[in-house]
Amino acid sequence: MKTVEEKAKEIAKLMEDGKGNDVVLLDVSGLNSWTDYFVIATVNSSTHWQGLYKQIKDYIKDNDLEIHLTNRKSPDGDDWNLIDLGPVVVHLMSESARQFYDLEKLWHAGKILEY
């Protein structure tokens, strides 16, 4: 059985393979009580987001994860889409939202992992 870290690494790789830009896997396990890993990726459009979301849905079917919440941080859904898988939270963000919120800087105490 895969560890949560292995699953997070596979999700990060999946986002990269789906042409997500600047994919970062961040270990935040010691910094909060609600998740262990962030996968952060920049997307180009709502269509791009939908494609990556479908890949996540396909991945979780066979990997003992479930979507707890999908949240759009803007009315049109293009700026920031959060997909809560419990121990892994995926952030799919536009370039402007990624620069504005700068999650890597906000969560700077987390450790960036190779995948």
C-alpha cells in the first residue's frame, strides 16, 4: 500500500504530465492539523483546469483517496481552484493568482519535495 507521501508525489507528477506549470509539492504536515501536502500548479484556462481535475478524479479511484471539497476562489473559476483530498490539497491557480497569493512564501516553513 502506498504512503500518503507517495500519493502526493504521484499527484504532483500527474499535474506536471498534464502540462501544469511550475508544479510544487510542499510538505506542510508539521504546520497544521488538516492536511499533510500541498500540490501547487499554474493552469492556463478553465479548460486546462477541468482536464487536470479529471485526471485527479481518475487517479483517486484506485488510490484510496476521495474529494472532500472542491472550491473555486473566483466567480468564473479561473483564478484559484482548490481540491481537498484530505491528506493532500491540490491548488490549481492562474499565473496572476499564483503570484498574488504566493503560497510557497506563505507556507515557507514547509519543505519542498522532489517528485
